[in-house]
Amino acid sequence: MKYNYLFGPVPSRRLGMSLGVDLVPKKVCSLDCVYCEVGKTTLLTTERKEYISFEKITEEIRHYFEHNAKPDFITLTGSGEPTLHSRIGDVVKYVKYYHPKVPVAVITNGTLLNHAKLRDELMNADVILPSLDAATDAVFNKINRAFPQIRVNDHVEGLVKFRKQFTGKIWLEVFILPGYNMHSEELTQLKEKIKQIAPDAIQLNTLDRPGVLEGLIPATHKELAAIAKHLSSESTEIILKPPKQSNSTAEMKDVKSLIMNTLRRRPCTIDDLTKVTGLSEVVLTKHISTLNANGDIECFDQKRGMFYRMKG
């Protein structure tokens, strides 16, 4: 069966071997973050609806578990903002009912958590990974480019309310980007907002792949370490690159499909692809060359190396 809404399992920096589930088309989101590795938002919205049929999503999940070993996590994430799907709560309940031993994570920008109905829908999840990159509207609009009616205080208020209700883990990601949110005044205010939210962990991240805008640069490890110290929380960590996947993935028959499904979601270097697919650099280089020559993919040079992505 070809999966249209599942991807992986892939090695996650935070969730081990994670089976991803796309709940919205690329790239339906309430934000249009300048650093997003998935690409520019195609539909900037806060409208919640059943973007993808619940039955189609659960059919793929059922088929996967019937034919594959269970992953470490099922992660609702992917090509847009998953909480925009009006039946995300039903998807969580489905997984928890039929596969209770597999934890469910939701990677979200958190902007819709000020809606009580959504907070209730997520109560059955095990881990929620929201983000907060700014403490002021000026920086929020610059780095996250939110839907016009979203304000940073509403964003924070939703996270605070969710923390009071949710009994699972909350791992708050803060994306650090030089020239956007690294000045001391913003970081000081951000520290206060994070205290209000009281997440179980604070995870600092920075640019690892090309973003939406050209010319963006990642924060250095030294800069991230200084920010972690400034936040002065024992639960603050700098997210590291994912570990290499076992060679078992290399036994997959359709290498071309594996590569293209990976690049369809985000640009990757050869090194990225070795980590995600488990295939050797020699095998990947051979197939990448063929796909590039056939016009299926294109390459472009960035600071971290040569990246490949789906053409068009």
C-alpha cells in the first residue's frame, strides 16, 4: 500500500523512531515562519476543518500496524499545522484505543491552543511539542508571520491554559534565529513568558536546512549555549542532530520512492538522507544522480552543503 499521509518511521531528535502522520495538505498553517524547512505557507488560515478524511488517515494507520513493527512514537505533524484538522482529537483517540502501547506526540506551533475545544481534544496525547519563538508582537510578526488575528499574548495564554489542564509532557521548542529574536530584551521577555507556561522541557533549535527566506544563518552552538544559560532552567537543552537509522531500512525495495517521499517534505543533503533512510552514501549518490538527470529533483548550494528537493 502506498501511504499518502504517513511517512517514516524516521529518526527524530526528540522522539526516537517516529511514524509521522500528515493531517493537513502542504502547507496549510496559521504561521508562515521565515525559517520553515517545509517551505512557504500556501494557505495562511486559522480555520479548522477536516482537511484530509479521517477514514483515509486511520485506514493507513491500520494498514501500517498490520504490516510493520511498531514505532517509538506516532507523531501528528508533517506538512502544515496539525491542529487545524478538526478531527485531530479523534485521530489521537483512534491510536490510543487500537495501539495503546504506542505513545502519541503532537508537534504544533501552539497558536490555536487558546481554543478550549482544541485543548480538550489533545488531552489524550502523551507529549505535546509546541513552539514559542517570540515574546513581543513585533518579533512574532517578523519571524513567524502569523495569521493577522493572532497575537503573541493570545499564543502564550493558550499555552498557559493548556499547561494547567494537560497531564502529559510539554516540550517547548524555541527557534533561535540571528537577526530576529536574539537581542537581550526579547530573550528576557521570552524567559518570563516561558516561566508562565512552565513546560517540562525547553528545547532550543536553530536553522539546519534552508528556510523560506534566503540569507538566513543558524545560531552557533556557543550562542545557543549562552541563551540556554540566560534562560537559566535545568530543563533547557540544545537539540542535537538525529542519530543514524539502522541498516534495516536499506533493505527497502523501492529506494527511489523512499528518497522522493523524503524530499517531498523537506530539502535534504546526502548526509541528511543517510540519517533518514539508513541508505549508504554510495547508494544515495547513485539514485540522486539519476533523479536529478531525469528532472525529478533539483539541487542548490547552501552553507551546510548541496541540498536536493523535489522539482516544481
